[in-house]
Amino acid sequence: MDTTTTTTTTARNAIETVGGIYAAFGHGDLAGLFDLLHPEIDWSITVTAPGGDLVPMLRNGIGHGAAEEYFAGVGQLEIHVFEVGRLFVDGDVVIAEVHLEATHRVSGKRAVLDELHHWTVRDGLAVRYRPYLDTAALIELYRP
């Protein structure tokens, strides 16, 4: 078996899946986005900072329910800019550079955030999501 071909195919599939997730999000197509998430996706966001409980997106969970909570938190934002920059791939892992500018609909606060999103993809579905974000800025954004 040619491991180079297998690795290349795995990487290509991972990039296509993650690209599809961001494309669906950009079009407001959450159903299409969820079609690319494994039903038992590990939605891993660990925050122990004071005030972390103010931000619905900063919670761990398993499955589509955890992802739904995350996107409910995103729905509290008016997004001005959402740009996916470079994608780095190693087999079934994709790291995405993301730039976000948003205003919280209730607090009126605005934030400019640069993030890294770490995805693991298997069989065309995202099985793990772990973002690396400026949690202090997010907490301040959601603070009343």
C-alpha cells in the first residue's frame, strides 16, 4: 500500500470537510454544517477563567447538542467580519486561522479576535473541534 497516496487522500478529505463546514457557516446553513459533524463530535473547549460561564461558546460537550449550544452563543453576536485564512493539514487534522470581528447584540461591545480552530476529521465527518481563542476578550464581550 502506498502510504503517500493514503496520507494525501486523508488530508484532502479533511480539508474538504473543514472547508465545507466554513462554507456552510458563511451561508448560514447550519443544517449543512451539522451534516459534516459526527453525531458524537467531541466539542472541546475548556475554560477555567473567572467569567467563563458568561460565554455559552466556552463549554465542553459531546455530540450535536454541544455544537448547538456553541452556535446559539455565536447567534448572540452580530458578525461584521469572519475570515478563514490559511489551513494547515497533517493527515486527518486541520488547523484553521480565523479572524472574527463582532458586536454582542445585548452588551453592545465589539471585539476583534484571531483564533485557531483545531479539527480532526474521519470518514468525511469532523469528530473533534478544539478552538484556541482569546477567552478574556470573549468574556469581556459577553459581560453585561
